[in-house]
Amino acid sequence: MAREWLADAAFYQIYPQSFYDANGDGIGDIPGITEKLDYVAELGCNALWICPCFDSPFKDAGYDVRDYRRVAPRYGTNDDLVHLMDEAHARGMRVLLDLVPGHTSEEHPWFRESARAEANELSGRYIWTDSAFVGTPQRPSIAGECERDGCYMVNFFKCQPALNYGWSDPSEPWMSALDAPEALATREALKDVMRFWLDRGADGFRVDMADFLVKDDDEERVGNTAIWQDVRRMLDEEYPECVLVSEASRPWWAIPAGFDVDFYLDHPGNGYNTLLRDGGGQGEDHSFFRCGAGGDARRFLDDYLPRLEAVRGKGYVALVTCNHDTPRATRTLGQRELALAWATLLTLPGPPFVYYGDEIGMRYLDLPTKEGGYARTGSRSPMQWGPGANLGFSTAPAEELYLPVDDAADAPTVEAARADAGSLWHVVHDVLALRHRTPELQADGPFELAAVREDGSAFAYRRGALTLAVNPSPTPWELAVEGEAAPAYLIGEATASETGLVLGPQSFVICQGPPHPPV
Ligand code: NOJ
Ligand code: CA
């Protein structure tokens, strides 16, 4: 069973480089996040996920950790992070840090030691073959870089050597069994990193590439399950409140393995992908939320509902507005389309995640790559707070910013969005407020599909006594709703009809009462 506080959690994801620069050096920082906690709370989010903020050479924006126990100097100090977590707790908010268990930076002292020719205590901390001329299967590997005569496996970019948690099938002499001393030592080192931040106030972790620790694992991920169940046993004993959120997009695996929440990510061919950015920017875009694009809700529902069912009562599937790896939905959707999308995503089961800036419809920018971002860089630009220099992100000269701020004359800002009652910001704010007051709309609330329009261009769902319906299409949809048809929340138009209501084009509604007749 997942940790209790998740039932009413709404997360805000922060990319620390780009959120708020408190000391004017051009890059976001931890004190900047602390200064903006009241803003996050006002929006309606009561939990944070902060992307890696640890010491790193930043070849992958901090996902290449050099020291797990030290805040990167560019963001501040360990004390600053502890202070941020204290301040969050004082406001009833929780903080998840980003745990990168599968690899370190090539500059991590563990790797430096492991790469030495002489055998030493850390020789087995990473995955090395016995010869620089023999590569590793399953994943890319690198040879000829180190004095050690071997080839080491990488987990992602070249700068990210894979940590050794052992193999399900140790068929080569250089592979460790899952319970080999060196593999167990890596596991213990990981637990110690977790303890370090849990002791200092972290409420849990978002776990990077959670189902890739054991490299030859099968579809069931048996080896990875064994590792995370062991980690969870430690947590149950020592930190029972610790929340784990997996980047796996395999809830049927992640929840039994010990995670509380699993992200539903935009992996090719899955249902989430068909909502906002079908076709990934290439080919035909039939996104459900794109008005008139011919989207079909069943492409999402047929993939999403079995995921929900698989973990019901045990854990959650988390829907995200975006994240630092995916293009912001503004690349293809307008403000009204986004309003419908966010209202829907924020009222489905599981704890929602709002990516910073999505509440004001920040644009996906065409930016040159930064710190291994490549196409992802366009989703990582500085938060737009208000009018004036750098849109309030930093007092540094514009050319010294981590990334350029959106320079469009109509770039949205928090200040303008808050002042405009019809803005996207108010949609996020109002829907989250309603969610916090209404247990049925929260993570554990009941969920049932109520109706799908014949052509798939709209659908309705029930959460307890509430009926919610979304119609992103350009034509009205007549929906039978029994009882109180007066909307508790509305975007667009909903008018009473003889049998219920007509939901206007590009509209979203929450009303009391079940649909009638049951569909
Ligand atoms: C997933 C992270 O979200 C991404 O940003 C990173 O580059 C890879 N994992 C490697 O850690
Ligand atoms: Ca700074």
C-alpha cells in the first residue's frame, strides 16, 4: 500500500537550473526554490520533485552524479537543501529528490578507483569485461579510455558508466551474480545514499531508469524486482514514510517491486503519447486534445485503464503535464487545448505532476543543446515570472543566463496569468483546489469510464458522485447526465438538454450526478 500522504498529493516538478535564480549568477538555485515555495503552494501543489541537484560535471544536466552527498555548488550548499526541505515541511509540503541509481558520472571517485589497473575494493562497482577488446552485450560499452584492461558498460550517455548490481544470468566469468559481494556492495551503497538524504529531511525519491539496474533482466524484471524489494524492506524498517516514484512506465512491475507511484511516460506507441503529442512531432498528429485532429480517446483509454486496474488499491499511475525530457505540449497545442488537457490530467486517479511553467503554458523553445539536453533543451528554459529583465528569472545580464528566456513579445508570465481570471494558471489552480476539497477526485477516489463518444473524440468518466466529461473536438456532444446537471466546474459550454447536457466544442465539465442511463 502506498504512503498515505500521496492520496491528496499534487506534485510540481522543478528543473533547478531554470526555476529561480536567487543570487543573480544566471542559474537557478536551491534558495531560489525556497523563495518560491509559497508560489507553488498557492498554485495548489503540495509536493515537489526536484531534478538532480548534486555535484556533477553536468554532461547530462546533473543525471551524471559525481557526489551523491553534496549539493552542486552552483545550486548552493547541503544546508540550503536542508533549509528548503524544512521550509517545505513548515508549509505542509513534501520534497522528493532525484535518485540516479543506475550510473554515476565518469568523474565519480568510485569510477576513478574502479578504472585503475590494480584490483581494489571498487573494481566490481561497475560492469567491466575482462579485456579491452571484449565488449558487453545488451548495452553499449566503452574501451580504451582507462588504464584497466577491460570494457565498461554505459547506462545512458558515454559519461555515465553503469553501476554493477549483478546479472540474472551470470553466464560470463566477468558478470556478477545478483548476490555476489560486489553487487551487494553497490546495493548497500545505494541504500546509504538514500539514508543520507532521508536523514536530512527528504520525503522520498523519484528514481531514474528504475527498472534498468540489472542489465539482462527479462520481461518480468525479476532481478530488478529483487533489488527494489530489498530496498523497500530497508525503508519499511528505517523510513516507513519514504515515497518512491519510478521512471519505468510499467506499473504492473513497479508497484509490486516496492514503488508507490510509477510515471506514465511518452514511450513510443503507448496511450499517454496519443493525448498531447501523437507522432512525436513527425508524421500525422492525431492527438486527442488537438482540436479537429481526429484523435480517438480509446487509444489512450485502452492502454491506460489496464494500467490503473493492475495497481488499484496498491499504488498509483502518475500522469504528467510534461517533464524535462519531453517537448512541452505548447509545441502543438494552444491555450484552450491545454486547459482541457490539464483539467483532465488533474482529475484522473493517482497523484498528478505539473512540470514548472506548464501552468502558464510556457513554450517549447528552439534552443541549441545545453548539458546533454539536445531536443530536450527546448523544454528547460527559465521560468517566466513577470515583466522586466529576464522575465523575473534572474538579475544577471541576459547573456549570462543558463539558457535564454523566451523572448516573444507575448511570452506568458506568472504575473500576467494570475491577473487574468480566464488564464491557464487559473484552470490549474481551480481544478487543484477542487481536487483538494473533494476526496473522490483524489488519487484513491473511485474511477469508472462513463462514456466514449462514438467517434472517440470525447469521453466521460465518473469519480464517485461526480461525472466529468471532456470534449476537445470542434462539435458539441450530447451526454446523458442524471441529477444535478449544474456544473461544479466548467471550461467552455455545457447546456441542459432533455436527457442531460450538451457539452460544447472544446469544453470540459465536472457535474454532480451519474450519467444516465449507465453506459
Ligand atoms: C532519465 C532522465 O529523466 C533523463 O533526463 C536522463 O538523461 C536519463 N534518465 C539518464 O539518467
Ligand atoms: Ca543562482
